[in-house]
Amino acid sequence: MIWATGPKQFDLIKTELEDSGINGNHIEGIKMIPYIYNMEELMNVANVSIGRAGAMTVTEIANLGKPSILIPLPNVSHDHQLYNAKVLEKVEAAKIILNEELTGEKLNQAIEEIVLDKAKMEKMGQNALKVSVCHVEDKIYQEIRKLVVKK
């Protein structure tokens, strides 16, 4: 498991773990890092993606066909992350856990429901591909061009 804490929280989480007697640099099976710069590369080899539900994250999950557990960041303008997550949940490609309902037990249960059922994991990945939008940068360019170049 690769755990990207976020740059601002890395030292805080590492200290909290150490205060609990856990060495954040040596947790068996877990690599804790502040930030992932090669997200697509890591997501390609991941079985399941667990994280927030920003637009780019949801897009990457869909484009790579990965099952996911999404925890939308609360208090984001107009609940955008929740609506992003629902795109994948609607096609049965993601499990949503609301931030205020998140517990270690609930997260572990969601992970086990997916990874211990290979058929479910594969189906969720296939479902994610159904909402994939390829070549989005070309579509954006074409729309900008329509606005800039008056016919």
C-alpha cells in the first residue's frame, strides 16, 4: 500500500504515529509519502484506489479502469467531490464513504469487500471504464478554439 498523506499532513501524521509507538518509515506493507508525482504510474499497478474525489482523481480512476473507495472532501464548494464520486458509484465502480462516517473498521470492511472478491474487483474496473472520457484535452482545446476563433 502506498499512502500519500499530503505534504502539509506528512510530518503531523508521522509524529502522531510515532507518539502511538509506530515508526512511520517502517510499517510493514505500507510506504508513506507526502505526495505522489507519478499518479498514473502507481494507479496502473494498484488493485484499488482509495482517496478523495477530486475531478482529476475520478477521471484518472475511470480512464485506468480501477475500482475505488472514495471519501469526498467535505465542505468543498457545492459538494463537488461528492457529485464526482457519485459518477463512479452510479455505475458500480466505486464505494463512497462519507468523511464523517469514516472509521478504520468501515474502511477495512470496504477494502475487503472489493479485494477478496476478484470478480467484483474486475467488474468495478470494467464499470469505471464506462464513464471514461478519452482525449479530454483535445475536446477542451476545440471548445476554447471555438470561443477564440470567431467564424
